[in-house]
Amino acid sequence: MFRLIRYRMLQIVREKGLIFWGLCFPIILGTFFYLAFGSLGTENFEQVPTALVSVSENQSFSEYLRELDGSLLALSPMNSEEALQALEDGSVSGVFYESEEPSLTVAGSGMDETILSSLLEDYSRNAALLSEIAASQPEKLPDALEALSGYRSYTEETSFGGKTYDNTLEYFFALVAMACFYGTFLGATLGNDNSAAFSALGARRAIAPVSKTKMILADMAAGVAIHFASILLLLLYLRLALGIVFSGSPGLILLICFLGSLSGISLGALFGASRLKEGFQTLLSVVVPLVLCFLAGLMAAGVRQLVEQYAPIINRINPAALICDSLYNLTVYENPGRLAVDLLSLAAICLALTLFACLRMRRIRYDSI
């Protein structure tokens, strides 16, 4: 068995096209990503540029904004015309109007605008609460003011799990997923090499006095070993050459990559063992990984989140999305429960693809050759 695996590995590494798509192309694409995104470091929180227009005096609201100025907000007092012009020019993200009933004007729906809206809602909610306490139980008003005086603490610069998040990492998560599924080229070759209809090697193997099951298992083991080694080299290149760090347990990162490699090889072997023409097999080996990785966010960050919002079932059955989500949960979010679900789902898909591919290759029979 080990002899079969060794010779199969030697055959694979001599196929320059397979090595290019499995190793060289992901490294080249990762380099272009790095050049496009620039130096990837920790993203520092930037203050939200905000205009303040005083319509009428509201001392409590004015004090509330002054406490946030310099930490969460970059506040600039303006008149109404200046504020609206600044908002139109994009130099401020929103305009607060100081009055008896404070209001906010924004021109978009991004993160900064959401923060400003949340601040106004927080103030209005607390102001209504204090008014109600002052009317019903005035003796408890000092205690309520003291309890609310700590509102500034929520502006501490932190993220879930205590880690900052650079959203360009999503492209590199998807890059690893793409590299895993470019193993479909190698898998399709393994499938074709077990079919006498596609190659002279397949014909010789079909009449060889060796157990078909043993040959298939040796092929799969050799293919996964070579492809998994390519993924490891990609990770080393990202870490040592580009400085892209996937934090978290190295063992779990290797497990995710191994399951991804096995999925890619098995999917390709399933294509190769089909009765489809070789050209159509190649087309599937190109298109299917691209579609899976597009839905996982390779071409545009946020696609996976959109799919999660409108069609979450796709993310549950898309192995590329599961790879990205597993790396995200391990590297950024630190959610062991969700990570376990992702890994179990990915393992189930791997098992199904591997069984189908092996059974399909084993069932190929010929009346004559």
C-alpha cells in the first residue's frame, strides 16, 4: 500500500499543471491581494467626524456630546448651512441639532451613521427615564444620575473576544478556501486515471493484478497528501513572506485545511469518475470552485454575510463558506460552539464526497479493453 502511495505521489509531482493550480496560483493571487490592500495591520478606531448645530440650549445634551468629543466623536460646532454643506461634502458623517428635542441628520447608512444614531437613541432613552423618575420619585433622581454617569465606559476600543478585526482578512480566508478547492484539478486527474475511457494509464490500471479498492485508496491518500502540503506552503508564505497571521490554535487551522483539501480532491475525483467528457470535467473543475468561493467572499467582501442574511442554507452546504467561517470563528470571533458546528458540517461534507468519489471509481467496469 505504501509503495503504491509513494509511486503515485511521484507521478503527481511531475504534473506541472497540477502543481501550478494547487500551489503557485494561490500564492500569486495572495501576493496580488497583499499589494492591493497594502500593509495589513491592526485597524485603529477613528473618531466619527460630527457637526453640532445649536438651535436652542439643551445643557444636558450639550454636556453629553462634550463628554464624547475626543474619544468617540470629533465634534465641530457649525451653523446650519455650514453643517449641511459639510455633510454633503462628506467631511462629517452626521449633524446633531441641539434643542429641547435633539435630532440627527445623516446622509448614509454606514458604520459611522449607525454609531451616531445609537448615541442619540441612548441619550433620548436615558433622558426619558430621568424625566419619568423626576416626576414619580424625585428623591431617587441623584441615584439615577450617578448610575447613568458611567455611560462613557461603552466607548472602550475592543471587539468580541478581545481581538481587533481587519476585514481584509476575509479575502485571505476565501483564498485558502479557493486553494483547497483547486484540488479539484488533481482529483479529476485521479478519477480519469482510474478510467480506461480517458487515458492509457487508466486502461493499464484497469487490468493490473492489484485490488481496485487498494489503488483508489492509494490515489486518494497520495492526492490529499500532496495537496495538503501545498496548502501548508501557502499558509507559510502568507505568514512569513506577507505577514498575514491566522491566530488561534495551529492544530485547528491544520484540521480546517485538511478537511478543505480532502473536500477539493474528492469533488474533483467525483468529476473525473463521471461519464462526462474530459473538457466538461475541466469546465466543472474551474467553474464550481469559483462559484463556491465567490459565495464565500473571494471576489467581494461581505458576500458571505449577504448570503447568510437572505439564504443561510447555502452557507451551511457550501464547503468554501464553511472553511471561511471556521477560520473567522477561530481567528477573530472565538466562538467554540459555532466553530464546532462548522467543523462537523465540513467533516460530513468531506465524508459524503469521499465516499461517493471512491464508490464511483470502484464501480467502473469494462466488458473488454
